[in-house]
Amino acid sequence: LELKRMSVSKDCRGQGIAKALCGEVLRFARARGFGAVVLSTSAVQVAAQRLYESQGFRKVGAYSPSLLSRLLCFQIFIYRCDLPGRA
């Protein structure tokens, strides 16, 4: 399952909403028999990286989406959370 474009309004950050949403996605995926959840985030989104890592995701790859991004050393990180004990 791919988690794509999760975002919480700046006015609502710091209230645990993103953590709750992420947890719900993991429960949803597990309940439906998915083996893993994958997502991508940019290298500059450090708070997002910390959130995903705290939820059990691990970085499994990185890439630069364009020549310009490669020249600017901008990367997209790929994360994966395996779901052992699927329901």
C-alpha cells in the first residue's frame, strides 16, 4: 500500500494528528492483508522523516527526481514499513 501526500495544516501541527493518521493507515493496511506500506518524502522534510521513523518506517532508498535536483543535491527518500502479523 502506498501512503501518498499526507499533510496536516500548519495551524494544526503539533497536536498528534499526523501520528494518528499514520497509525490509521498502518491499521487499515494490516487489516486488509497488505505486507507493507511505502511512502516518499523529501530530504528537507525532517519532521516528516522523524514521524515516519517513529511509526516503524525505515529508509530503503533515495533518488533525485531531475537533473536540476541532482545538481542541487536535493533528494527524495523512500520509506517502507513492513507489516508482520497481518490480519
